[in-house]
Amino acid sequence: MRTYIPLRLLYLGTTGILFTLCIICLNALGETNHPVQDAPLTDGGSMYTDFLAGDSLARRGWTLWRENACGACHDSNMQRDMTAPALAGVTTRWSAYPREDLYRWVQNSQRLLGSGHPRATELWAEWGPSVMSNYANLSDEDVAAILAFVETRARG
């Protein structure tokens, strides 16, 4: 009877991991067919990338979005909730706080939550216990670029 509990926990843990991997893979597969993701970023005028053509910050954000697999949890159309919330309007939702607070959220959400930040607490109440990955590797300028891409994509 004692071996039953550890085996059950192992089963539940493995199932949870497999489920999470399936969601990530399904989202990634969906993004590989997404025209914005697949279209080359050239000045040749693809109808799907024209919205990035004149905005070098958003183009850099697009690259960082892909490199950091943001689309594994956030929908690339920025309009639909997935594992994580839709990002359209994110800067407006954080506008009551210094912009750097949003940068800190992206870089290390749990640290900002631990500080008692009101917006972080709201997000945790709505989305917890899902934890956003830490992106300490991203500078403030990187996060600003990703946000520029998000805002541009949400309008596009």
C-alpha cells in the first residue's frame, strides 16, 4: 500500500509534464504555419510583414519573440488567451505603473510578485498557479523591443 502513493504521484507528475509538452508542441506547430512567423523579413513587401517594415524596434522584437519562444504560451495573434494571457493592450493594462515594472515582470515575474506589486498580484490571482518563465537574459531594451512587436502585431 505504501508504494501506491509514490507511484500515483509519479504518474500524476509525468502526466502533467506530458500535457504541458503537448500544449507547447501544439502551439509551436500552429505557429510554424503562421504567415508572420514564416514570412521572411525583407523590404520586398510581403503582405504579412509590411506592418514591421518601417519599425526596426518591432522587427527586433519579432526576432526576440521567436528566440525566446514567447509563442509557446502567448498566442501570436496577441488577441486570444492560451496558457498565458493575450498580450494585446498589455502596455495599457500596465500604464498605471512605471514602464520598468512591466520590464521586471517579463524578466522575473515571481520576484515582482514577491515584492507585493499590485499588478503582479492581480495577474497571479487570475493566472496562478501558472508561472511565467524568467527571462533575466533580456535587457530592458530587449523587452521594449518585444513589446513594440506585440503592439504592432496586435494592430496588424
